[in-house]
Amino acid sequence: MSETTGLLKEPWQYFERQREAGTFGIWVFLASEVLFFGALMLTYTVCRIENVQAFAAAGRETNIWYGTINTAILLTSSLTMAMASQAAAANEGLRRLILWCLAATAALGLAFLVVKGFEYREDIEKHLVPGTHFGLKQPTEQLFFGLYWIVTGVHAVHLTIGIVMVVRLTLLGYLNKFQLDENPEIQVTGLYWHLVDIIWIFLYPLIYLPGRSS
Amino acid sequence: MTDALLAGELPFPSRPDYLRDGTTLTSWLTTTDHKRIAILFAVTITAFFFMGGAAITAVRLELFTPNGGLLSSDTYNKLFSFHGIIMVWFFLLPSIPNTMGNFLLPLMIGAPDLAFPRLNLFSWYLTVAAGAVTVYALVAGGVDTGWTFYTPYSTMFSNSHVLAAAAGVFMVGFSSIATGVNFIATIHILRAPGMTWFRLPLFVWAIYATSIIMVLATPVLAISLLLVIAERWLGLPIFDPARGGDPILFQHLFWFYSHPAVYIMVLPAMGVVSEIIPCFARRRIFGYDFMVYAMIAIAGIGFFVWGHHMFVSGQSAYANLIFSFLSFIIGVPSAIKVFNWTASLYRGQISFNSPMLYALGFVGLFTTGGLSGLFLASIPVDVHVTDTYFVVAHFHYIMVGGSVSAFFGGLHFWWPKVTGKMYPESWAKFAAILMYSGFNMTFLPQFFAGYLGMPRRYHTYPPEYQIYNVMSSSGAAVLAVAYLLPLGYFAWSLFYGERAGNNPWGATGLEWTTTSPPPPQNFDRQPRVDRGPYDYHAAGQSAGLDPPEPQNAREVR
Amino acid sequence: MNTHNTHSRTIAWKLWRRNGLIWAALMLLLTLTLVFAYVPMGLVTPAAGIVIAFVKAGLVILLFMELAKARPLIRLAAMAGVVFLAVLFALTLADVLSRLAGR
Amino acid sequence: MNPIFSLPEATTHAERVDHIFYGLLVLSGLTMLVVFALVLVLAIRYRRGSGAKRGPLPEIVSREFEIGWTMATLFLFAFLFWWAASADLSSLAAPANALEIHVVAKQWMWKTQHPNGAREIDALHIPVDKPVRLVMTSQDVIHSFFVPAFRVKQDVVPGREAEIWFQATKTGVFPLLCAEYCGTDHSMMRGRIIVMRQEDYADWLTKQPEGDDLAHVGAKLFVARGCSGCHADASRVHAPKLAGLYGRSVQLSDGRQVKADDGYIRDSILQPKRDIAAGYEPIMPSYAGLLDDGEIQSLTAYIRSLASQTEKAND
């Protein structure tokens, strides 16, 4: 099994305690992220309760196929990320598997952003950007799209940060500057990535599904 | 209290302490030593404290006369907003957690450093960058929305630098979250062998409770400011009433953070006082476990009560009742703490050094602030006194009377440990008494002006309130002097103060078992804890006189 | 040498099977959400979408993030965020809903 | 101007608020006294090296003592909550016969309008010993209608209506202040509430310039803005008739039941697709931005006057 002294950092004496601290620290940070996006979801919920009709009408304007494909992409990226972090934790020298899964995760993340880019372009063409020449009739529908741009924008920023972290791990691992097995950074990056995916899991029904049935 | 050479104590070690371990500027700016980062924070918040103080000095001068004339109303609005923003986010929130917490937490639990040292330095850089952005907002023309950024004024009607100020506060929020994560991980995982949870000093408990609030409440502030920035800069309507938005929703998001934030400010102060009073009364804290449960209860229930800021904002009567009830409930843990501090004096051997004066001042002023909180929790009285100077007096009693007094008390109590020098005791006592009386002269009249109906944030006010404003402004002058004095004699003590031993006050606590100033890795020997905190006297006795037997003199790393 | 990589290959295969199953469940739930969105059931339609989202999130947290077999401290940290978020939702909606009802 | 040291209690509600305030003041004073006395006595008696008896702590000062005073504080605070909440609840609903005054808050002035159309700026004349209901809205930012002598304060939020009521018990002139920060001249947004005897108020009202009352203004707007095109009794367009609508409960297309009050009428004008009446198509255009709040209040008064006409007609 690989030696972990290389991974030991100041001020720790034992690697196991350092890993414990790293995992615990990222989980505490994820709790703060849950509240960060939770407050956004609360804003959406209250605005929707106060403008039921407008949100239903505006919800129909979003492109549900882009939304569904993106959700599928992100769920798959969660699969590859989980594989990478569990393979690293297994400490079985599965170097090629870990690198392939990390690369796949980064690729899927980029695919999500590309699809998002197409969706944004289409939204701009349909004048769905709140402002003077807003496409839809009712002023309260601008509220839905105000929230749409903010929520998806903030999520996209978090996803980009995730992609950068995964690409960094892949490169360092590939160039052998970095011991992959039992490396806590892969698990930490994985936990962050799964949170970004969970945020999108909740965003999907809120943004793409209102007003579909009526 | 001369520092006798204790059995098993090495003479002053030759190796450099953390202050002299590298003296170049880069060694300070790239340090990951929690003690150095604490000093960086201390310098930063002192600068912000005097900036905020300068802003409010101009405001107090303006309020000397009903129609002022010193400042235009726009300048007045920008100055009180700047005072609020700087004092809340750049002085009070980092003051005790980031300076004393950073310095003392590893020392008190016997750890070499915090769990994530580089994250610690990152949060200092974030605070400095955020401070630069916020000061730019003032220099470029100022922000006039008050520290509350209420919409739709902040998003649609204010033409001042709201974006820069909101961005600055948004950034400092993340520094607060980073500090919180760092402290929570450290307390959970880096405690010395034998340091069980109920042997932790109450200051560590206070920092733990504060960190939980920092991590869980600050993100909601980040979101409320992000929405204000998005609406004002990108034109995305969130709180625009004409387009379906709900300004009261912003208040919910803002106050969900801002009420727990006031507990971020006062809980560490309670921790500091819970360290000072047992030391100078030579007695164990009364009801240690009740104090711990009270702190955790304050941190927990602190998230349930924010609606009492919105009784008149158009919130439904039903929600008013819920928040009023919960606000009364959170008064109970604070009451417990005041009783326990007072009971800790019973049958003690009390000496009145300056830290003790600040601590007793804290107990008095915090009690006044807390009791005036009862008025604000009952709806009919709050309807009359909210948004008046009664509320201004209430929160200044707790934040300035409480938190700042405890901050100065802690500063004096741990100064020998941080710098290895003693400060001049007589000057310090004079400054403490001056601050206590100057504070009361400033804020007691505001209770009367507030009840008699003088609204807050008024540039010019009806002439019948002038007598209270003159009293308050003159008191503020006394308070300003009381704040400048410590700056003077602390600087003097750095060069001419006599050398301080390891434990000048004879206090318990691991930080007093190492040298002062401590070595870079905090302890020469790995501390091992075998007794509870505040072990000032044998179990049966009520108070001991001689300094406690150091607990880790025997253990070799 | 080959015992080493056959062993590691079986580990890798076991990981793929376990995570693959979870992934399939997630995909199924996604299609379910999509289908339910088009069935007009009044208030139940949005509620169904959100409930399924909770189920999907639960799967990712418990199995992908391995919270199920994490230390109690980690589970506490995970719950803390959700508990205080529930407090924010509950008390804010208490105001908003009673304001709408009271008009 | 001589300083004031006490605040007049000029409404029925003010007395109740002051009772609670003084009750809390006495309670806080006592607690402060106890804490200060304790700290002082203990500090002096047990100062370092004093002769006072130390020895072991007496048994009673222990856990039970602590639980005791915690429970005592809890019950005391619960009582205080009940006392304050009961005062708040009893004064919530405005009596039916209250004089209704429409207030519009605008950046840095108060505009008040009496039922008969008399308008005032930064002033409000009201009769004594008669309940007065204020229906307030804001045209720009959040203001707050604050009359210290009445112990009344209510934020006025743009986009929705805030309601408060009070019954003046003393005649005189009382300051009106804006309590919610609203920009540059927030401190100049002050006014006067003039409480007069009933007779003085009546003839003051008649001497006001003959601005026709809200209902007449509403009637003119009803035609001018084209509402009558669909909603008048004679029109052939399939739109809900408004006669007798005010106060009735309306069946909505999505199954909900809503009372047709000021808020409902206001929302139907600004966001017609929000609550569509059952059996009608959502064809009504939105008037958001076309009608200001004063005009909406006049139209609402006109629709309410339609209700009273049908009652007069059939009784």
C-alpha cells in the first residue's frame, strides 16, 4: 500500500487526523452552501407563491429539453466523480481508472456548460432577459426570469469552480506530481461536485417544470 | 503578582518566540502561524474601528443642534451608513473571534495551530480586500442606504455607491465563513489529549458556538446582497414591487443573517468575561455546564427570532406573535449567564485589575441592554419604539457596552501573553472607568429620546429632542478619549513595559502554561489535561489565593 | 503481480456495479419527474417534482457521498445545514402564507 | 423650543402601551437594582484579603438553585409575552364604523385624502373620540407612518396596502414623523395630526375646496379609462358586472373563493390574470403603470359605491 507521509501537511502529526479534518471541514462548508442556495430557493418559492399564474406562464417559456439533458449530464458526472473518489479511497492502485473518471467528470461538466450556453443564446433571442424590451406580456413574468438568470448563473459559477478543481486533479495525477491513492483532495473535490449536482437536481423542477401541466 | 519561578519551569528559553521568528515584512504577510494572523487582524480591525469612529464623531457633532448645518443630509446619510457597515462587518464581527479567537484557540486546547492554516491567512486577505472595496465605496462618494440595504431604496432609488459597498460586505462574509469552518474543525479534531468537551474553557465554547452561527447564517447574507447587486447592476427584478417582487422578503433574508450576527458579536464577549471573572475572583465559574448549555441555546435559538426586527414592516400579525414569543424565550439563556457571572463573585478573593473592571462593566451594561431587549420583544411597545433612538440605545448597550468592553477587557487580560510585556495598570484602570462613564453618558439619554419619539437616522430633528442629543454628543467625546487612551499606553508598553512572566495573573488555562510570548509551535511540551477549567481552588474550598499548579509541567513531548 | 491487478480489477468492477445501479435509479427518477410534470394534478404536480428531487438528492448524498457509512460527526454537519434551512423556510412561509390568507 | 420630558397619551391604544411599558420599566429597574447591588456588595465584601468568611460553598447554592431561577425567568418571560400579545391582539381589527382615510406616502411627503375627497399634504385633520382607519400605500420606497403621541407606527410598503386604526382621546396637534429611512430628506418628511372636536371637524370638512369625493372621481375614471366598455351593465362584452360586487365572495376559475375587498380589486386592476373570476376568459388588459395609486383608490371607492346603490335600490 502506498506511503502517506508525502501527503502530510502542517500542523498535522498523523495522516488519518488530517484526512478526518479535511472531510469534516468540507462537510461544514457544504452546510453553508446548502444555506446559500437554500436562501435562493426560498426567494423563488416566496415569489412563486405570490405570483402563481405568472410563474406558470413564464415556466412554459423555458426549453425543457435543454433542462432535462443537462440534468442527465450532471447526474452522470456525479457517477464518474463518485467512481473516482471511491477508487482513490480503495487504495488499490487503480490509477488509470481514477484518471479516466476524473477526465470524464470534467468533460461532462464542460458539456453541461456548453448546453447551458446554447440555452442562454436561445433565451436571449426570445427576449427572455428582463428589462425594457422583455418578450412576455405580464410584468410579473420578468420576476421569474430575473430569478432564472441569477440562479442558473450562480450555479454555473459553482460548476466552473468544480471543473477547475477536477481538471487540476487530473493534470497533477497524469503528470505523476501527485499521489492519487488515498489522496484526501479527490474526496473533498468529489463532495463539492456532488453538492453542485444536488443543487441542480432541485433547480430542475423549479425552473423547467412549472406550468407544464396546465 | 510577581511571577515566581515555578517548580519544573525552565528559565526563559533561548529559542525565538513567534514575534521574533522572522522579522521581514514578507514573513508577516505570508505567515500561516495563527498567532501572527491574529496580530494582522488586530491591526486591521483597529484601523477600521477608528475609521468608523471618525464617521460617527462627525454625525454626533451634526446632531448637537436640531438643524445641524455642519453636514448636508446626503453626507449625513452616507456617514451613518459607513459607520454601520464598518463597525458591524469590519470591526465587531472579526474583533473577538478573528483576533483573540485566532490567537488563543490553539493555545487553549493545546494544539500547535489551527486545522487549516492557509485558509486562515486567506480569510485575512479576504477581509483586507473587502475592506478596501468598502472604503473605496466611501471615498468614491459613499453609500447612503444604512447598513441594512433595505430595498426598494437600495436597488431602485439610491444613487450612491451601493454596488461597491454590497460587494465589499459580500466578500467579507466569506472570510467569516472560512474562519467559522476553520475553528469548528480545530475544536473538534485538534484538542490535546485529556481535553474533553467539558474541560474546555468557556472562551473555546463561545468561539465554537459563534463559529456555528458564522458558517450557517452568513451565506444567507451573501444571497440577500447578491440579489441586491443583481437587481441594481444587471436589472434583474427581484424585489421590484411593480414587477411582483416583495420588499419584505428582502428583510426576511437580511434579518435571518443579521440577528444571529448580533450573537456572533456578543457570544465571544461572553466567553472573554467568563475567563476574566473566575481569574480575578479566584473562583470556579458558577454553573459551568449551565453556561455551556446557555451558549449553545443562544446560538441555536438565535436563528428563530429574526422577525422581531419586522414587527411594523408589514409582517402578518400571526408571524409577529410567533417571533415575539421566541424572542422572549431567547432572553432566558442570557439571563442565566448574568446570574452565573454574578454568583461567581460569591465568596471569592476579588482583585480589581483593569480586565476585571471591564468584565464587571460588561455585566452591568449587558444587563441593561438585555432588559431593554424585553421592551423590543413585546409587540405593542416595539411598535412605538422601533426605528427610534430607543433601539439605537438598545443595540449599542449590547454591542458597545457589552462586546467592545469585553474586547478591551480581553485585550488587557491577554496582552502579557501576546506581547510578553505588562501594560501600565493605573492608566488602564482610569481608561476603563472613563469608558464606562463615557458610554453611559452617550447612550442613556438615547433611551429617553427614543421613547419620546425621536426616529433614528434623522439628519435634522424636532427641536424638543435637543437636550438629549447634546448630552449624548458630549458623552461621545468622553467615550472617544477613553478609546484613544489604550492605544497610547499599549504602544508605550511595547517598548517600555516591564517583562511579563508566563502567568502574570495566576490564571488557569493552557495558554498560561507556555511562555509569553509563546514559541512558534505554541508549546515546548505536548500539554496533557487532567482537570477541569478554572481550577482556582480545591473542590471543597470557595476561593484560593496562590496561583494554580501548572497542569502540564511534567509531560515530555 | 497479476494477483494484484486481478484483485484490483474485481474491486473496480464492484465499484462500477454499485455506482452504476445508483446512476440507473437516478436516471429513472429523472424521467419520472419529467412525466409527472405533464400530468395535470393541480397542486400535486409541482409537489411531485420536488419530492422526487428530494429522493434523487437523498440517493446522491447517502450513496455517492457515502454519508450512510460516515462518522456521526459528519452526519451531524450534514444535518445542521438542512435543519437551519428548514427553520428559515418554515418561519418565512409562516409570514408569507398568513399575509396572503389575511390579504 | 422647550424640551419634552413626557409623551402625551392621545389614543385609547396609547394608555395600554404605556401600562406595558411602565410594567416592563419597573421589572427591569428591579432586576438592574438586584444585579448592580449584588455585584457591588459581593465585590466589596469578598475583595481580596478581606476578612469575610470563605470556606466551602453552602449546599443550597448549587444546581437546584440554578434550575430554580432559570424556571422563574422562563415563566416570567412567558407571562410578559402573554401580557404584551393580548394587548396587541385586542387592538388588531378596526371597528366597522371607522372613518376611512387614504394616505399615500411619497418621497419626502405625506398625502392624505378624506372620504369626501378633501386632500391635505403633510397634515391630517381628524375628529376626536371616533375610530379612524388609515389605508396607506407608498409610491416609491418604504416609509413609516409614525405618530409618537398615538403609539402608532406602520411601515408603508410600495405595491401593497398597509392598514392601521386608532381612536384619538385628546384634541390637539401631534407630530407625524417618517420612521423608516427613505433617502435624502427622510428627516424632513414630517407632518401634523390635528385632532379636533366633532363639530369643528365637520365644518372644517365643509370649508375644504370642493374636490368631489372619491366615488365621483372614480366614476369619471371608470369611463375615461375604458372600464365601462366591458364592465358597465349595458355593455355586451362578457365581463363580470361590478354592481354589488364589493364585499361579496367571488368564485375563481381555479376553484379558490376570495372576498372582493380593496386588495382584490387592486390586484384585479394591476394583475388581471392573477385571480380570474369563474366562467370568464382572462381577456382583461393589465393597468399596471397606467393608473397611479390615488386613481386606483378612487376607482375602488366608486365600485364600493355601486354596492351601496344596489342595496338602496332594493331596500
